[in-house]
Amino acid sequence: MKYISTRGNAPAKNFTEILLGGLAPDGGLYLPEQYPQVTRAELDAWRKLSYADLAFAVLSKFITDIPANDLRAIINKTYTAAVYSNGRADSDFKQITPLRTLEPGVHILELSNGPTLAFKDMAMQLLGNLFEYALAKKHDELNILGATSGDTGSAAEYAMRGKHGIRVFMLSPHGKMSSFQRAQMYSLQDPNIYNIAINGMFDDAQDMVKAVSNDHAFKAKYKIGTVNSINWARVSAQIVYYFKGYFAATKSNDEQVAFSVPSGNFGNICAGHIARMMGLPIGQLILATNENDVLDEFFRTGVYRPRGTDHTYETSSPSMDISKASNFERFVFDLVGRDGAKLREFWSKVDTGGAFDIKGTAYWEALPKFDFASGKSTHQDRLMTIRELWEEYGVMVDPHTADGLKVGLEQRRPSLPLICLETALPAKFEETIVEALGRQPERPAALEGIEKLPQRFDKLPPDVAQLKAFIAARVPS
């Protein structure tokens, strides 16, 4: 399996060649040259598999340059009940991603049983083990540079802490995450973890990561890699739970389902798009945004118009406070027929603060075949959804999952069972849960009082030169 850049001006590479690097040399994102197809016989066989075995079956189609026995060992190390138990005594955690049924045809796929209580663990724990394997083979080191709006940072740091030959430089918007999210990251005292609070929004931090990644001389000298969802390995790992969720919610592979996905950076729902392209019977992908509704605007109007940090709202679902969705480029590449020149034309406008419009073009006419729907949820919407779920079902959800359920129930086709992807446990967003329900969410015993732990981080302005100097001062020559 070879990987190509969405921008069309980079050589095709193997999985392990793109694993440690992130962005392609031409500034694009890597995708498989073609999506592997899943046969009906494979779907029938996969329905019975454990999560680890299913992950091996799916990822083997994308990773062809790691020996099968090594890949299976990496996956088995990642997806164990010990990692995904969250201290729970019941047997559900053994499924890794248990399906919670609210009523017939309405489900929540639990993705937040990992060590940081967020769905990002599902891919990040695997990425940490893949990095360690690849670096050991090369006797090399890696300096990971990432940006987070809340959950990516802690998931990356918990996956990489103590890993040999790896340092993590994680950027986050200063004061814009929940107190729990900040504590999870900033309380880590591991010497290979560096938290950098940027005086700006997530989009500022993300732009800094891209700028450093596009400085090829600096990237090579300081061995810069990335764990953001621009890294293909993250997206490929997330494809697995779409298959697992589908099998859990259906009785046969003749059925179709709708997935509703809270979406900020488009990485999570991009994995669903790829699962569908592989042949998983997804009848509808529903994209849910918060007040930062750039992606919803595109699917409604054909206009993709990132609004800049000055017009990005701070909301009660902060992990989605994003107006420039990095992974959206992967979907648009497929939408334009994998035409790298057309993709470059569109993104030349986006990268200079502009927009592009596909309304009235062949691309707009082609959009419906990808089976997307979209919608937006506001603060009052998510409070109401959290209350209704608690009162009707005794189920407590975090604000992002509430966004997904609200939009999913509005937009799904009535004939399709709805699977909403859970994004985090409510404990990560205590302030909003208290506002909605007047009560504290439960949290695992190991995380009680985490906000009181000493916190360690550095502040920087949104200045690429200062970020480079920060990294250079902490990486041995």
C-alpha cells in the first residue's frame, strides 16, 4: 500500500515512511493511493471478531510494510481490557467500544474508556506504540509537535509519556480548555513532555504546527513529527470503530446505519467517510458542529469559509472550537476526483484567508453521493439534550456528544438506526454538566482532585520563530 499527497506534488511512500512525518513535503495530507475494498465474505467474518482482531483485519489493509506478527503484537498491546477499563468492574469494558442503546434504533458508541476519557485515546494509544516500534527499528528519536483544543493533547501525552526516544511539544490555547482538560495535560511532570500555552485560539496553534512542519530544513534537523489528525495513522486507527459500531448495532450486513459525529477538525468523521468508501454499509454520515459551523455551512451551501481566530466562538463544547478543519482537505480531495491541481487551487485561497465555493459545479452535483448531512447545536441545545438524556434514560453525556445526538436525531433518515459517536466522558466538562443538571459528574477514582495537582507549562505568543527557538533550546544537538 502506497500513500500519496492531496496536493499531488510529493512522491508516493509506504506507511512507515509517512508515520513519523505528518504533512507531505508539498504541504498536503497523505491518503492511500486507493481505498482497499472489503468483501461481503470479509464483513461476515469480521462481525464475530474482538476489537483487537478487528483492528488487525482493518489495519492490515493499510499497513503492508510492517510484518504481520509485529503488527498484531502492537495492536494487541494497545487494545487490552487493562488499558480501556477506566477502573470499571463490569464486563462492558472488555468490548473496548461498547454500544449503549437508548431506545430501539438510537445508540451511543462509547469511545471514551481509555486513560484520558476521550475518543482520541482510541488512535493515540496505537500511535504511541507504532512510533516506539518504528523508532527502535531505526535507532532514532522523534520530537512530536502538536496542537490541541482539549482532548488530543492529553491523549497524545499519556500515549507518549515514558516512550524511549520521544519528546512531545504540545500547543494549546491559553485559558480556552476546561479546567479538567488543562489539569490532565499540565499536571504531567514527565521530562519528555512540554506543554506550551499559546495566547490565541486553537487555529493559531494549529497554524504554528503546520508552519513548522512546512519548514523542511528545521523539520529534518530537529526530527519533527506530528500526532494531530493530519497524521494518517490517527485516521486509519479510527476507521476500526466504525466497523465495530456497525456490527454491534445490526444483525446482518444487509442493513444500513447512520453515524452522527461531533466534528471540529473533520478527522473523526473522515474515518467514517473512508470506512464507507471501503464498503461498510453506512447509509448516512451526519456532521454535527457547535456554534463554529464552518463545516455545516459547506454541506448546506457549498462554501468553505474558515472565519479566522477573531471570529471563532468560545463555547461549552470547546474541543470543537475550530474554524479551519485540517482533515477536510482529505475529503475534498476525494470530492474533486483526486485532482491535486484543483485541490491546490482551492487551498491556495484557504491558506491566504479566503474561501472557495463549489455551488453550481460538478463537485456540488457529486456531493450527495457521499451521503453527508449536517447541522449545528448551540449552548442551549446541548444543555437541553444533556437534561433530556438524563431524565429519560439516566444517561449522562458530555457537551460534544450532546451536540452529536441533537443534530443526529434531527438529520437522520427515519429508516436508519442512529449511532452517535461519544467523544468524552462528562467528567471532562464538569462546569457544563453542573449547569445542565445541577450535579457533579462522576469521574474515575484515579482522577479525583486532578485540578489540585501542581501544573507545569510555558506561555508563548502565536509566533513561529519563538516556537522554533523553544524547541531548539530543548532538543540536544
